[in-house]
Amino acid sequence: MAFSSDIKGYGKSGDKTAMWGTFTNGGSDTGGDIDTGLVICESISIEFTGSAAVADAAAINESFPCSGRAVTIVTTADADGIWRAIGY
């Protein structure tokens, strides 16, 4: 199974939009691109989920602001989680 991400919801406040969703890694995958649904992503936060502790923190491999269509993250292999992005 390859890295994948899904948008689960969104909200607006003034001229900013917040999008959130999930990401899933395959057994040997260590991250990939999150399509936030935003044109421009000004910030993103990611957090691991699941029943086991993850030893390493995830990294966001971008300079902000960036294209919201492909925000690259680097994670521990086989770690899944949630994300929240803000932009427009």
C-alpha cells in the first residue's frame, strides 16, 4: 500500500481556510505529499495516531507559504496520522 491522504473537513475564518484530514503510510512508506485542497498553504501541523507510540517526530519538508496541492511530509515507516492546514 502506498502513502495516501484524505480531506475530512474544512472551516473558514475571515479570509483564511482551515482544512483537515488523515494520512496513511504503507508498511515501508516514510511519508509523501498531502493534497490539502488549498491553493496556498501557509502552515500545516501533523500528528501521529494509533495504538502504539511512534519514536520519531514527523517533519514537514516545505518552505511556507507553498502550494497546497503537494505538501511533503517525512514520517516513520508505517505511521498514520492526522493533519490540519491553514491557507487560502
